[in-house]
Amino acid sequence: MTFDKWFNSQTTLVKALLLLIPFVGWICECLIRLSVALRTKSVVHVVVFVLFIVVGWTWIIAVVDFVYMLLNGHLILGE
């Protein structure tokens, strides 16, 4: 699963639009975190994925990820 690589290869405008659309943004973040967790098999990434599934529906995490993506070009722990 290489959704994270596809997402990170997009322009910042496309990434911003994908994250801003409410349900689509949550699905994108979920797929990115799952993709990174499966690719790296790191305990940290698996824990972040599980935490995102449990509390990822909140707007706070989405806003923090959005701002971080605008500044750095990828999600927090999503590279």
C-alpha cells in the first residue's frame, strides 16, 4: 500500500483540498497513516494509526495535521 507516497507526491494545493473536505480528509489521513504503518512496521506508526482511529474524528487533530502539512509538506509522522 503506497497511498502515503502518492499523497506526498501531490502539490500542496491538492493535498490541502483533500484534507479540507470533511469526510474525504479523514479517509485520506486514515489511508496515509495505515500505509505508513504497513510500510515501516514501526511501533510508533502503528500506535499513531490506532490513536488516529480512536480519536482521529476530532477537528483538533485535523487542523494540526493540516497546518503541519502546509509547513512541512507531509502529515505528522506520515512520511
